[in-house]
Amino acid sequence: MTWVAAVARLRARREPGVLVTVATVRGHAPREAGAKLVVGRGETWGSIGGGNVEAVAIDRARDMMGAAKPEPELLDFALNDKVTNRHGVQCCGGTVSVLLEPLPVVRAVAVFGVGHVGLELARILARQDLDLHLVDSRSDMLAKKRLDVLVDAVAQIHAHHTPLLPEEVLEELPHGTHVLIMTHDHAEDAALCDAALRAPHLGSVGLIGSAAKWSRFRTRLATEGGHDEATIDRIKTPIGLADITGKEPATIAVSVAADLLRTFESEGNCPAPPDGG
């Protein structure tokens, strides 16, 4: 498997990893500059030459995966018999620098309702490196021609057409997914709010709408849903920045996206899903 395919596999699995590259070589070394190794939690792909250099790089890469905010690192190795190594002697005679680049699990966002605001929001979020789930009960909202505006997206786009029970998608979403509820139907919004509060694996939950709408929803979530006040408070509404008051779809979308990015900043490094999750 090529290193590019290995990186893609880790991303698809939503697992952290580290890309290890031979950055510079002076003199003799097992591999040339540019050789790559991808390190996952329990697997590796490729090679930077084996021996002590590779073993130390793998050890350090796995330490990095457990760090809260891993940063790229450069490791230097002297390949001679005078150096005490952790994993045996390499005496090729040269020196090697190895660059370790973290491959964190990207964030995931789910937008329920891809109407005017939802599509504008998708266009903005698509410029971020994340997994973007677009969910709608109306097939025409997810038509290929309509979503062609996202063709150059940086994000990985996942479209979900759910004509009956869009809330079922919540259970399929990755650990830590941030959910934004903005469908065309208040009954659908209410069902999604109730289901989201029963899904502890989700990240933040936001609801678009007025204070009057939220007042009705809050009462219903407490009485019919049986949720306590602390649980109901998981839902943030209104979403967006309070000092941006424009009502054009693109303006609302910018406000909501900025608010979400602020949530990302406060969250810090995106947590990896639990083992087996």
C-alpha cells in the first residue's frame, strides 16, 4: 500500500496517525530523502529503512498520538557505531533527519436541512478540513446538480437522503460530530433535538430558530421527552454570533460557521474516537 493510500485509510477509519519522512540524508543511509512511513495505532505502512531509526520514529509517533496537541517534530540520527541506540546499532556512516507530521482525526459536522441557509453553510464549511454530513428528507435538496457548488471542497462530503426518519442518521455519525439542526419542518427539528439529546457520542448540538420556537421545544423536550434541564441545555440556540443580525441566508451561514469555528477553538485538538468506536 502506498503512503497516500495509508493516509486515506486512516482518515476513512477516523484514526490518528503520523506521517514519517526522511527529510535529509548526509553520507550513507538505508533510505534516500523523501522515503516515507505511515504509523497508525497498531499498524505501519512503508519504511524509512528499518533498524533503530525506524523503531525510534515509530515509538515517538505513537507517543505523539496520545498528546493533546501534537506538533511536527524533527529527529536527527547519527549512523555510526559510537552512538548508543535504543534499538540496536546502525553504522552506515551517515546522518539522517526524520520529520514526523501528526495526522489527527478530522472534525465532523452534520447539517440537518440543506435548504437556503444549509447550502450556504455547506459552501463555507466545505473549505475546512473536516467530514461534512449533509442530511435532508427532501431528495431535491441533495441533487447532484445542486451540490455541484461543493465540487472543489476540501472537506469530505457525505450526503444522506432520509425521507422518513432523518434522526436515525444521528446514530451513524462519528464520535464527537457537531450537529446543526435547520430543517424546513419544525416537527422534524423537534424530533432531531430529542434524538440528539439521547445520543451521548455527539459533540455540540445547535438549533436554528427564534426564542418562541425554542420555548415551545424546551417545554416539549421536558414534558414529552422526559429530559432534565441540564440535558436540554446541551442544545445551543440561537446559533451564530449574536452581533451579526442580518437575515440573508449567506449572512446567517457566515455567522453560524464563525460560531462553530469558535467552538472548535475552545474544544482544542479534536479527540479521536474511542477504540472500537
